[in-house]
Amino acid sequence: EGIALGTVGHKKVAFVGMERADAVGIYDVTVPTTPVFLQLLKCGDAPEGVLFIPAKDSPTKKSLLVVSSEEDGLVKVYTPSTI
């Protein structure tokens, strides 16, 4: 449904919202021609939008992933620093 790109540590990472799977797929895209699946983040009901906030712009000084859900109306914030 949505995609966000960012840098976590030394990795370029893609966060891919999958509305029907109720999850966000996280991929290392440091080498864009050979993406590597890192993890599946089960985030509840139908992630509609994903937004990456780099550490330099974050109030916590850590990278943040913001996921909004369509059906339940929730906004969830994750710290993807342990990828």
C-alpha cells in the first residue's frame, strides 16, 4: 500500500506496507539490484501509510517508522534501530 525509504545504521532500508497482510515488510536495499528481506513487522490492522523519520529529524534522536492503519484509525510509531 505504501513505501518509505531511509537509512538505519549503515543500511539503506525500504519499508513496504502490505495492507492485506496487516504487516510492513522490511528490506535492505543498500544494493538496489539485490534487495535482502530483513523482517516482517506485524503492525495490526491494514497499514495504509508508512513514513520514515531519520534520527537527525526525530525528537528521540533515533530513527522512527510511523505506520497509519486504515480500519482501526491508529497511528503506531516504531524504532527500527535493531534491524
